[in-house]
Amino acid sequence: MSKQFLMLFLSVAMALTAVAPLWAQANKRAIYPKGFEATTDWQYSCPDGKGCSFNCPGSGGANNVTKLSIFLGSVPIGKNANTAGIFYEFTSTQTLRGSGFAVTTGIGTLACQVQGMTLD
């Protein structure tokens, strides 16, 4: 392998390494839809994920969770401008990024149970 090729390869690799984090940040989309107004949010953490989980009935949950963000607020759906909604995003030892939501027109209940995690 020539020295010129090696230098070119290293230069390109370093340039791509510097650009990759910017690309990842630009592609991270919000977990909630346009128009959602969060009134309350909770941030939880559990560094090793052992014994840490959450469950949002009717919406989902996960085990071995290392980070969890929950947003409670309202979102316009159809003619109803203030539909209550809960949106969440999490990471776990098995999942790099997961998310979910539940909405209600007032008949249902919005709730999530969090076990073993620290409220940050």
C-alpha cells in the first residue's frame, strides 16, 4: 500500500468522523407530532439498566431501560384541538432508541409505571 493512498484514506476517514455526529443530530426527529404542546415532562435514568423498566398501559413499555423521557400534553387531532396525549422515548440495553404514545379524548386514562429508575 502506498504512502499517498494511506494518507488519502486517513484524511477521508477523519473528515467522515467529524461529519457523522452532525449528520446524526440533524436526523434526530422529535418523537411527538407537529402541534403537540408538552405541559409536563419527566426525565428518568438508570445507568446499567438492571431492574429498570416502564409500562404505559395500552401503549407499551420496556425492560432494562437506561434512559426514559415522558411528555404529557395536548395535540390537535381532527376537530378536537386539545386531545390529551402522552409520548415517550427510551433507550435500553437492547434498544438504541424506542418511542411510543397514547392519546385519549377524555374517556381513557393516560398513565405510565416506572420501576427502579431515578427521576433526574
